[in-house]
Amino acid sequence: MPRSAVAVFAAVVPLLAVAVVGCGCTTRTPPPPAAVSVPFTDATVAAGIRFTHQNGAAGKKLLPETMSGGVVVLDFDADGRPDLFFVNGGTWPGSTADSGRDALYRNAGGGKFEDASKLLPPARPRYAMGGCAADFDNDGVPDLFVTAVGGNRLYHNAGGKGFEDVTERAGLTTSSWPTAATAAEFEKWNRPVSFPSSATWLDYDGDGKLDLFVCNYVTWSPANDLAIRAVLPGGVRAYVPPTQFPGTHCQLFRNLGDGRFREVTFDAGIEVSEPTGMNGAVQPVGKALGVIQCDPDGDGWPDLLVANDTVRNFFFHNVPDGTGGRKFEEIGLAANAAYSDGRPRGGMGIDAAYLNGKFAAVIANFSNEPNTLLTLADPKRMLFQDAAAAAGLAAPSRGPMKFGAFFFDADLDGRPDLLTLNGHLEPDIGLARTGQTQAEPPQLFRGLADGRFELVTDAGDLGAPMVARGSAYLDFDGDGRLDVAVVANGGSAKLFRNATSGNNWVRLKLVGDGKKSNRDAIGATAEVTAGGEVRRFHVTGSRGYQSQSELVLTVGLVSGTKVDSVTVKWPGQDAGKQTWSDLKAGKEHRLDQK
């Protein structure tokens, strides 16, 4: 039923008063910071990428419209070159506008892509958000999962020749798409419509088969959305904030090994509820937008960090279930991962890496909130601390509205850098905040030797303002440098070529045996020794916001012509370790599980 809640869009602009008084002392103006350049060039047109995202916005300002847009990197035809899958939004029932479609681009080599969208299944009624890819049946080619308002879809890869919609057969049907035929009927639809966001593959029970975790955002319907009076100065409708919608549960689906999945959300400990309101009714807590599969305690069992929007973040710790299986315990509060500054933030994208050997996770937050940088301060007690301020991330990241986020070694110096992709959710933000625009420039932070970050002042074409949402990295042209793909909400996708130079590299493609470990080696940990330093990498599925980067590991080398050794701890129960030595620089090495 329509609710009478009123959401007031308020912009709080802090004012800084500066008093200058005579003190009889001499002051010196500090010199401007030195320029930091990590250049990228716009290669979109030259590469043949012509995807435009459709958000369906037509003035009603329904919440999903401003949240959509993801990109997935996958090698769907197994030719050794990364391909791109762009997730489109769509239009609402009754609209006469072109609804658009998802797009698949095959990497043809030589820095060029070919439109291979004809290999995708016919479009179904839904409003897509993001996606992830993995070889869930261990047949040697990656499959696709697409999250969508009104019904997720699972596409099985038929040997690189095309994709088949197997959602119903796999037991993943979650259809709640309104049967409304007209715009008026749709706007009156008050039954809940599923609203997923990010998703990731992981082998949570160690059986060598990839399971599926799905973030769900809020309990939403068009009628309830439109019943909330959200206004900007001048009476213009605003997008309703998530605080005005009830939370919901994430979902976990266990891979049964025969092409089917079984939902184990409750049994595996994924449902998080608590009493809310005056009557103490138990309600779902989560408003999830981002998830990263990781292993902070290094026990070989995948854990999950979930970025929630305006409520506490989750840390799902993988533990024995007492019957020989596995489950999760949500310990975000006890692990100090739930809040920053004792309060929730607007968490969007999330990623994890090892900074100076220590596990760290970044969460991209709402405007006027800095990035969160959770570092594992005490591995034995699983205790995190927010090190964003100490790492130099807090102050420069506070202003923009941040969605996409990932660590990658942009300059190949052996240290993770950080990229956040920004863009306000409100196209009319200038009515509330004079001079502010919806499009905002990305922020690239260069990782330093002491674990801190410095803001890159010149990222080339990557510094142009965008209404960015999903983003991913990949080496699309085979030069060893990591490039960036971005989806702009309601705009054109972009592909940025990394134009840095000077350092060497080694790329590592881990391939599981498909029995003890999944073929994609998702969940594997690699220890790389080069030049007297030991670095740790973790193969994860999705990262950032509603997107997935390539699974190949890139190791930057400032000096030297080889990696001395690589030790891989394979994912899965009793999957073992392997070590390779003297891996030559300037090439990609395939490491097969034996």
C-alpha cells in the first residue's frame, strides 16, 4: 500500500570560517603538490565499442533508473583474449522508447572488438543491473549470470558458440516482473519487485563447484516509490533515498553439480534480521550493493564482505556447520567491519587486495563520505580497522559520489593502485547544490611504498567527468598494461587504454582441474616472489560495483626480467599447493592444477 513517508532531499554544505589576526609571525604558503601522472587514452571508438546504456528514465524518477549499469570481462570463446559484456537497464512497461539490449563484444585482437550480441539469448522482460561470469559447470568456458529487477538470468555458454538461457532449468527463477501492460498499471503495482544488484561466484563448501551469491538492495515496488514525496528545491521530484525502503536479504545458491542450484540462504547463515521500529518487529537488515569474495584469515575457505547502503556492512565468515559442511557467521560488528566512525555509510562498490602484505578492503561510499579502507589489524581475532585517513584516502575521496571501485597495478610498479568511478545519482543535483553536476571525474590513487596513496593529478582521458557506474580492468590489447572499461548510466560505455610505460610485467592465468578446484580457480591465493619481495594475490569473482574484472593476475616488475617463484594455494577442500619457478617477464603464463 502507498506509504505517507516524506523524504526531504537536503544538502548540507559545511561552511568554514577563517579568521585572520595579526600575530607578528611570518607564514609561508606551502608549495602545490607535485604532479602525478598515470595516463590513459580513450580507445572506445578505435576499439569498435558502441554500447549505450538505457536507464529508462522518463521523469518519474524510479530508484532503479539511477543504479543500473555493469560490465563483465570474460573470455567467452576461450581464445586467450578478454571479451566484454555490457549490462543494459531497459524501459518500464508502457514505454514506447527503445528498451535496449545487453551487448557482447568479442575481442578480435589488434586492439579491436566485434559486436557478438547475436550470440546472447533473446531479451526477456526485466530491467538489468549487473553481472558476473564463471565456468559453473567446469566445461572449459565461462557462463554468464545477469542480475535484473524483476528476474535474474543465467546464460550457459555452448562451447563459445553462443549462450542459452537456462535460468528455469537451473532453479534460479526469481521472476517478479509486473504483468502490467500500460504505464498507469505499472505505476500502481504495489507488490514487491525483486531488486538485485551485484553478484559473485564462489566455492563456499569446497566441493570444486562454484556457488552463487546474490546481493539484493531494498524491498521495492513502483507504487511505493511514487507514493513517497521526495522533492528538490522548486518542487522537482528527486530520487527517493534507500532509507525510505525496507531492507531485504541477500541470497546464496549451492551448485548441485548437475546444472541445477538449490537456495541455501537461511541454512548457510546469509539471512540477517533484527528488531526495528517501535513494535520490535524483526526485519531484514541488508541493503546490499557490492560484494567481494575474499579470505582475510588465510584458512582457505572463502569469506564475503558486503557493502550496504545506509545500514551496517556485513562480514560473512566461513565456518564449519557442525555436520561436515560449511556455513557463514555474520560477524561484521564483532570484527569492526560494520561501521566507519560508528555509523553506517552509503556503501556502493567494494574490492580487496593485499597492501604491503596486509589484507585490505575498500568500500566506495556516498557523496560527502570518504572511502572506507578496512585493514586486517588482528588476523587471529579477525579484527579490522578503518585506515582510510592514515592511508591518505579519506580527505580527497570525501566529495564525489562513488560507485565503481577496484585495486589494480596501473603503473606496473608492484603496488596496488585504486580507481573509483564517480557520478551523482540525481541529474538535477544542481538545484540543491549550486555548481554541482551529475557527471563527476573518476579518482585514481597511486599506491606508495609505505602503504599510503596519492591522488593522481593527470590520468589523461580517464579524468573526464562521467555518470559512471560499473567498471572493470582488463588487458584488452595484450601489452601487459591494465586498461579500464566503464559503463555510464544512461550514456555511452568507455574503454580507456593504459598509456603508462617503463616497467615490466608477468601475467598469471590460474586454471583449476575442474574436480578438486573450480576451473576458474576462484578462491585461489598466489604468493609471488620477485626481486626479493613476496606479494600476495587472490583470485576473486566480481569486484567493484555490479561488475567483474579479468581473472588473470598481473604482476608489475620495476626491475628484473622474471618472477622467481609462484606458489598457488588452490581453492577447494584438500586441493593442495603448487610452485612454479623462473617465470619469464613480458608474457602470460598458464598455471594448471595437477
